[in-house]
Amino acid sequence: MDIYVAKYCQDKIFYGYEYLRSDKSRYGDIGTVYYVGKGKGNRAYEKHHKGISIPKDKSNIHTTSLMNEADAFQWENFSNLFQRSY
């Protein structure tokens, strides 16, 4: 097993997160998800390079429990597919 697999696929240091809308817009209603990501540490609360705005109201950031990186990727991909179905 290589170091990457040993470190990131077994350790539960990652989580999934969602950003929820605080206002109604042409893209969705209040409380609907506008961004899904995976991260570790404070990633959900840090500026993104993709131009994604972080909710000013931190209660509009929902996080999952800790998981390994492989599960976090799977959660993120599934969540993004679900969001695109609307």
C-alpha cells in the first residue's frame, strides 16, 4: 500500500459540506444548496479560488461527519449529481 492510500484513505480527517442560499434568487429558493464540496480543517469556511462565495451566516454551512478521503470524494460526487437533477 502506498503512502497516499495509507494516509488519506484510512484516516477519517475529511468531511463534506454544503452552502445554502440565504436569499431567493433565479437559481433557487432560500435554504437550497448552491455549492457542495469536500475538505479538511477549516476548508468550508475559507475563500475558494473558484469564485464561490461563502455564506455570511455560518448557519448556512452544513457539514457531514468525518470520513476518509475516498468516502468524501464519493459523497461530493453523489451530492453534485443530485443537485444537477433539479
